Amino acid sequence: MQELPSGLRDWALHPADKKAPGFARYAEHVIQSQHADIVVTNHAVTVLNALTRKRLLQFGGSGIPVWMIDEADRLRTSAESLVQDGVSLHRLNTLLQALRLAAPSIITEPVIADTTALFNTLVAHRKPESKLLRDMPQEVIERLAGAHESLAPLSSALTQWLDQLDPMVIDLDLRDQALELIENLESFNEFVESLRSAAQDEPHLKITLVAWSDKKHWPSLICGSTNPGYVMNRYFRAVNEDECSPQAVMFTSATLRSFSSSSRALRSGRQADMQDIEKELGVFNRTPGVIPAPPPFSPRS
């Protein structure tokens, strides 16, 4: 890793006062050597680095002894805020309806019926308390498979249809709509392939399937997971022989047991998130619920 996590370029952990002569020297050493005894990150930095596959656990070829993650109860919230909308089913349906009269042999009644059924099924399964559908009900899986079977050949068919039209007489708005529809269809096919690949590579993973727009409440298809345990595990997946893991990880939170700052349901959800982390990392370390004790603290000279 070429640079330190957010914040460590300006601040370094040191027992001395920041005005003490040794502090500046210690901070400079941390920056130059990329070695630290303790690294502290908050929920946002932790998730952002995980989802962008940045490695904050390796400094100059050696792992950090202690990694402290503050506001750990907000890891799922941070992950959800970073998940982007994918294929807009509302826009896909709108474009299909707009072009069905112009290309009736391609956009047939079964195509309209399958995509409308998928849209309505997703709306029916929406949970008001969350803008994400984290589990895939069997009905949704079946509707998704039906829609993909109908939509898969449309992209190439519409491309050929456009090529055959006279560019001098074709309506420009119609052409733009057709091009946008082709782009949406390709995104839909890519989504399905990503979903299949994720299910095959990690069958235990619960895929986040749908995100709802905050304003218009329309579902969009995405592929990923906001499970805090999965997010954390991305740090520990070795991509080469040089990957290093911390000797101890500490999760801190001021709100997990605070009765004044959060409701009972919210606390329960956050405690469940911490259990997800313990389960996921326990599977990796093969010692569920056990956190190894760190070695005696000794700042590197």
C-alpha cells in the first residue's frame, strides 16, 4: 500500500503531548516507514476501503498489531450508503412501452408481461423499514429468470433493427430511446450474470438485490452485499503471499448499549450486525468468538 489510511498522515498515536519534541519525530517516522502499532478507523473509512479493495492492513510488508474500528455498529449503514443504484426497472419498462409500437416484432406482449411482472413482484416485496431487499424470495427469483429469458435477445435485435432504418427519416427521439433501451438491456444482462457469478462463487452470501429510490420509490437492480461480516472479511482475503492480518481487531461503539441515543429495535439490529461480523470472521479464523490477545505494547523505534 502506497499511502496510509485517512487521518494518519496528520495524526499518529503517541502517549506524549503533541507539543513534545518526540511527537513530530514519531509522526514523521510513521509516515515514512508506513509502520504503526495501532490503526484507528471509523465506520465510513473501514467500509470505503473494503468496497474499493484498498488494503489498510499492510504497511511496509508487515501487518499492524492492533486495528481499532470505531463506530462499528454503523458498518451496515455505511455500506448501504455506498451502494449505487444499478438497473432502473422503471426506466426499462418505460422505454419498452415507448418503443413497442415502433418495433412490435421485437418488443412483444410476453416481453412486456414478464418485465411488468418482475417490477410488480419487487414492489410487493418491499419492506418499508429498509430501502434494500437483502434476501431473494423464490417468487422474485422466478420472475427475474423469466424476465431475463425474454430480455436477453432484445439488445442485439434492436441494434440490427436500428441499422436497417434509414437515418434520414428515422425520428431522432425514437433513435435516442432505442439506444438508451439497448444500454439498459445490456446492464440488465450484466446484472444477471453478476448475480449468477456471486451465487456460484459464494453460495452462502446473501445478495442485496434491490434498492429503492429515496424520492420516487422505484426499484433498481444491484448486486452486492452490505452484510458487515462480508465487508470485514474482504480485508482478510489473501490476494498474494504478502498479505498480512492484524494480531488483534477491536470493535468500539458508544451507541450499542446506550438507551438514550437509540431505540430498542435499532440497538437490536446493530447487535445483530456485530454477530454477523463475529460469525464471518470466525469462519475465516476457524475460532468463532475468540479474539487473540495482542502482544505487549511496544512502539516501534
